[in-house]
Amino acid sequence: MKSYGYRAVFIRGYNPSGMGSFDLNCVNNVRNANQAGLGTEVFMTPQPRSTKRGSQQFLELYQGLKSANMQVNTIWLQVTSPINWDTNRQQNINFLNEIITTANSYGVRIGFYTNAYDWNQILGTATVDNAMLWYWNVYGGGVSGETAPNFDDFRQFAKFTRPVAKQFGQVEYLCGVTVNRDVYAVNGPSQSPISSAVDPKGKIVIGSFGDKKLTGLVKSL
């Protein structure tokens, strides 16, 4: 993929099937990406209807990565597909805040993969301060469903003022695999997904986009 101009990949680290579990494909996918010279970002697709609390789900993901000798800096929390969430928005807020609180206790930054529609359907008018945003906007699957690979279509919501990344294409085929396509902003060396792909101890670094840390929890208005 690097030969096609890609510099980083987003890899699912948590599988929402059933009650939710660490995605067993994640470790090999991260290692393969790293060996190919690509930066790695991991996203968590939680299971809000699980009997497992949000904190437990995050720990399963975190411990799965740490046990594979990976340095976890950032996890992107997927807040999409409203049908998969509770109809009680406050319960959804509480669930996410458990994940955020647990991540903070381990020094892990949380970013959000969502858009204005999904956020409103799942969390209503809730807001979050100083959060990193990876949003999606497509017309449909495949190349014909792509939007422009830039941030011109972004509109502020829930106190998200500037996106870090945008998913502009979904369900496309590249190098024999099905992928989604993203564009990201690089404002300095700290945001290069390549510069810190491996730390001084030889651990693969998960999460090199941005350096913003949440200053609070998701708040309902």
C-alpha cells in the first residue's frame, strides 16, 4: 500500500460481535503494516449492548495490544451505526465515559470516529472538550461513492472544531483487499504517522496522529 502513496492504516482492534472481544486479527495486521513501513492507528468498535461494561471492553483491547509488545498511545472510539446503540442516550454517554475514564487511567488518548448525524442519534446534544475527531462522509460504497479527499465539507458539532482525519471512501479494493480510504491532517512532526512507528525499546507504536488529550468526559446538555 505504501507504493500507492499511503502512509498509515486504521485497524480494528475490538470486535463487537456477540458480547464483544479483542479482535484476534489485530496484532498480525498491525505487525504487517509496520513491516510495510506504515503507521498504525487502532480503532475500537465497542458493543454497547454487551453485559461487559465499557471499562472491561477497553481493557480487553488494551491488554491484547500490550501483551503483543505494543505501545498504545491512542485508540479511536467508533461512535457510529445508531441502531447498535441503546435508545437511552444517557446510557450511551455513561458507557463511553467508562471507556474514556479507563483509557485516561492508562495514559491512552481517545479520539472519536463518528460524524454529526451518528453523534446526534446516539448521544443527542452531548459535547466533549478538546477531543480528536476522525469523521466520515461518503455518498455510498465504492469509488463512485467517494467525497472529496479534503476537509471542506466539515461542519463543527459537539465542540469538535477541527478534524484530524476524514474517511472519504468506503468498500474499495486495493492490493487485493477491501479498504476504506482516509485523508489526514499533518500539522507538524508530532503528527507524522511514520516518525514514531517504533519506540526506542522496539515496540510498535499505536497512535501517532495528534497530541490532543481529552480534558473531560462526554457531557449531556
